[in-house]
Amino acid sequence: MNLYTSRAPKKNLVYTVIFDAPGSESYRFLGKMLASSLLRTFFSGDILIFRNSPGPLFLVERKGLEEVFLETPEMYGQERAKFAWCWKYRVAELIEVAQYDKILFVDADCLALRNIVQLLEGDWDIR
């Protein structure tokens, strides 16, 4: 029996963090555009968005897209930016990393113009 055929192939994960200041929705819109662009290019992995806005980004559920609400303190400016930056590295605390072959962080101000599968090739675990 071949070991490679006996185990299910793992998926890839792309995640981003969108923490808006109170009363702002700018990062929320960026996250929505990023997720939409990934879905439009037929990205076959999972997309995970950590957000601090109480409402979901999408009113209709999207296959392969999960949103996680994280309650954050009211912060503005540099303080909020530093807090969000720290969360970019804490993803391993919130997900089951072993279920994914590759994990890629993409900043919320990016857009996928074509499928990003080539970025997930190679010998690495997390970027």
C-alpha cells in the first residue's frame, strides 16, 4: 500500500486580519475585496478572515471562506496597527495548523488578479 494514496491531500489556507478603529469600515472593505478576488480566481484552498467588526463581511455564506470575529479593545492609530500586526502571527493559536499543507498570510490591501496557486508551491510551511 502506498503511503501517499492512504492519506487525504491537505488543503492550503490563506488568511488575513482586518481590525478597524471604532466607527471606521475601511479595512472591512479591503478584506471583502481581497476575499472576493481570491474567490473570483477560483482559489481552491480555504480563506480565513479575522475581523473585529460585529457584522459578517458577506451576508451570503461563501464556500471555502470563514470569518472569525475577535473582540478588540477600542484603539486608534499606531496602537491599533501594532495590535493588528501581532494578530498576524497568532493564527496558529486559533486554527488547527496540521490540517493544512501550506498557510499564507496576505495583507488585506492586496487583490488577487489571477489564481495564487504558484505562490503555494515549494518547500515551506508558513509565510
